[in-house]
Amino acid sequence: MTSAHMRFERATEKVAGRVRKMRPSAVRDLFAAATRPDIISLSGGMPDVSLLPQSAVRKAAKAAWCDQMAQALQYGGTDGRLDTRRVFADLMRDEGIRCKPENIIITSGGQQALDLIAKTFVDPGDIVITEGPTYLGALQAFSAYEPDVRCIPFDDHGMRIDLLEAELQRIGPGNPRLKFLYTIPNFQNPGGVTLIPERRKRLIELSHQYGFIVVEDDPYGRLRYDGGHVLPLKALDDSVVYLGTVSKVFAPGLRCGWIAAPSGVLAKVNLVKQGSDLCGSSFDQVLVEHYFTDTPWQRTLRRFVRTYHERRDAMLRALEAYFPPEATWTRPEGGFFIWVTLPSYVDAASMLPEALEAGVTYTPGDGFFPDGRRGRNCMRIAFCFESPDNIDEAIRRLALVIEQKLELYRAFIEAGELKEDKR
């Protein structure tokens, strides 16, 4: 072993214990494989930015560069540009949320917002409640602060509020260790389900009864393909901490999101953010301002919705046509994702190399749980990026891989080497 390698080994031994406990993102690990030309990727929730009209993006970028270059290239305030916060307040008003620009802080995408919320509120051992499964990026952000994450299952109508009530009774009202509940109520990631209005109202009631913060993450709310608009939790109760982003309705590469919250909460988040990045990208914010004020962005949004709607329908048709009857899946009204549940004896993570060999990727379900032990027979498949023809072909390939697993299991059953799983 060289002296340089020995020094590296000694340095890694000094890594904080909380970092040693962190797990890599399953989606990030799949990106390299997904870029292969022979692979059809159903793993990443990537918006199709090719749908953006070049003229609109060029106009916004030109205005940011030519008209406001001095401001766009300079430091800004930690809470972000006032004009950008006004844009975000207007976007929320369209969804039924009344919010002043002063109650908004701009973040480097929704992911930084998750990290800032956890860093502001969570001490090691504090309780955080999430849907189970939930967004793996949120679990990554939270895990650095060592919370006790409690997962509440969902059904076709969103988080099971009866199971949430049972968990809250175990925790007890006013428990100082219970910090917040994190939820994606619209077209949840990874489940695709939407929390119905009756459950939203009861969730707000429980937050007051048991004394926890509700953190509402809403990256997909404008991407609805079926049904009518459902009011955000923030519209029902101003104490809700709301997380927004332009990643799904404009461009994820700009890394521009926001937190809308009561002033007391934002003051603490602002302190934390000062030590994190001082301020976000002024150029990104100016570009976002011009896109949402100077271009027909609503027309582009309608194009997004039409395209993703078509791709969702293509995936649902393919699942019905190719997947075995032992599999079940959600039927999202919007968003990017479908959650597939396979028989309990199928391990989706160990099946992934065979799927890659067949030319398709997906995200195994265990990464959407904090312990990695649940969801092993599940997978998240995304319909947002590939064409309908590619989606059909990908589901056909994936169905063949799954069928091979089922045939192997049936062979063991017939040979008497396994007891049949009746679940």
C-alpha cells in the first residue's frame, strides 16, 4: 500500500458517523446505465426539456444577460431576489394559495429546500413522519441529521390517515421529539397517488392536535391529466411549510425552488441557508423571472401536460397488455410515476441486472424506505421522458424478465422445494 493510499484511508476514517449511515441514491447510480443508447430508461423522473420552445428560453436568457447583466452576475440576498419571489407568489396564487413575497425564500431547487428544513428542525433521534414509500431524495436529505423516520402506507386515495392517527397515538400529543410530517400530496413520488380532500382536512386537524409541522412538497401539482384541481394543504392552513420548484414545469438545470412558510420559520431557515450557500444563483433567478413574465409559459405547460398524459396512457396500456396478473400498479392522475408491486418472492433490486441486460431500467422499491428492508418486491417506473413507442417496448422487455422470475418460482413450487406464497 502506497503512502498516499494510507493517508487516504486515514482521512476516510475521520468521516462523520452520520455520513457513514447515508445511502447513495438509487436513481443517481442508474444514470450512467441509462445513458447507454441501447437502454430505455424508466428510472429517472426527468422532464422532457426538448418540449420547451427555444424562442421562449432564448428570450428569457437574452433578457437576463443583456438587460440585467449586472444584477444577474452579482451576489444576492440569502432569501433571493424580490422579483423572483413575486413570481413564485403569483404561481402559488394560481393554485389557491395566498402568500406574500416576504414569506418566501428561494432555494437551489427543491432538494436544497429539503436539506434546509431538516437541518433547521431535526436533532438526532427526532421523529419525522413520511409516506411509505416516499421520495428517496427526501430520505437522503433527512438522513444526514439522523431522524427516526416513521413511514405511513398509502392507498389509491393517498396517505392512510387512519394509520397516521394510530402512529400519532403511539407518539403522543405534544411530544417534543415529533418535528414534522413530510408529504407529497399531489401525484406522490414514487406512488403516483393523490391525497383526497377529506384526508387533507383531517391531516391539518391532526397537525394542530399533536403539534407537528406539515411540510408539503408540490413539484408535480400543475401536471394533472385527469380529475379536477385539489387545493394544496397550504391553501387550507397557512402554517403549512410549502416547497415548490420550477424543475418540472420549466427547467431542472436551473436549480430554482422555494420555501413558503410563516415568517418565524423562514427566519430560522434563512440563518441556516447563510451558512450553506450565502445566496442562490442570481442569474438563474433573473432568467426564471423573465420566463414566467415575458413568455407564453402557460401554453408550454399545456404542451407538457398533453405529452405526459399521452405517455402515461401508453404505460398503463402496456402494463395491462404485458404484465402478469400477479402484478399490481397505481394509476396516477398526474405527475411522472407509477408504483408496481410484484409478488413478495420477487426481489426487484436483484432483478435489475437482468433488466439492464434486456435493455430497460427502473428504480427498485427498497430505496424509497428509510431502512431499505421494505419495498423489495416493488419498483418505480417513470413515463415522463421516453416516447410512447419506447415505453411500450420497455414494458414488454420488463414483463419478459419478470415472467422468467415467476416461472422459476413456479418450477420450485412444482418440485416441492418451496411453499406457495398465497399473498
